[in-house]
Amino acid sequence: MPRKLPDRDELHIWREFIEATEALRTRVTGRLHDDTGLGAGDYTVLLTLSEAPDTRLRSSELATRVGWERSRLSHHLGRMERRGLITRTGAPGDNRGALIVMTPDGGAAFHAATIPHLRVVRELFVDALTPEQLTAAGEIAAALRDRLRDR
């Protein structure tokens, strides 16, 4: 039995969702870069490293946590390494693995970016929604993430 396609109203909601999330992402990442000099990818990597023990992770674990393909991560880490935000060292006990470590400059850049970034999140996302809408947005995001994870 063929799957039912979205109807006109469902497609309208889908378009609204896609257009709004893309506009939000563009504005937030643009402000992050303008205010701090960090791109969204930089901030994502630094945030993930900041949450890791000793601000270091194996590259494979970092790729999993940020949800990127390893080749994309490798190229991005090269750019971050040239800017002094991270270093790559050999992983203990594994000649093939790399350990990604946040440098002091990377930590300083991350900490300097956090407050401006959170202000933009508050301004463009949190303050645009009622408390009920914010709760619903969280539930919707969790449901979508769970559905995609199950597939």
C-alpha cells in the first residue's frame, strides 16, 4: 500500500518550518560570526570539546557527537588547527586515531563567544515564543530527533 503524501495544509506547515528554521540559522550564525569571528562549525566543535573530559575527544567520537561525516570534520579541524583553536595529537594506544584537544586560545574564543551567542538565541528564538510554544518546540524537536535516530 503506497504511503499517503502530505496534504496542502501539511505542506504549508512544512514550508513554514523549513523557511523559519533556515532564516533563524542564517541570522544566528551570521551574528555569531559578526560578534565573535567564529563560524557555527567552530562554535559547535568548541562547545562539544568544552563538554568533554579535559576538553579532548577522539576524532571519531567528536564526529559522532557533532553529527558530521569524518571527512567534513577533518577538513574543518584543519582550518581550526591553523587558527590555533584546536590541536590534533595521536590517541594513546591507537596509531591510527587522533585526539582533538581544545587549545587555550580555543577555550578563550569559545568563552568570549558564549555570552554574545546566548544573547542572540534569547533574542531571536526564546523571546519570539510564548512559554507554551517554547515547550512545544522542544517536544517537536525531540520527536523529530527520535524519529530520525530510529531510522
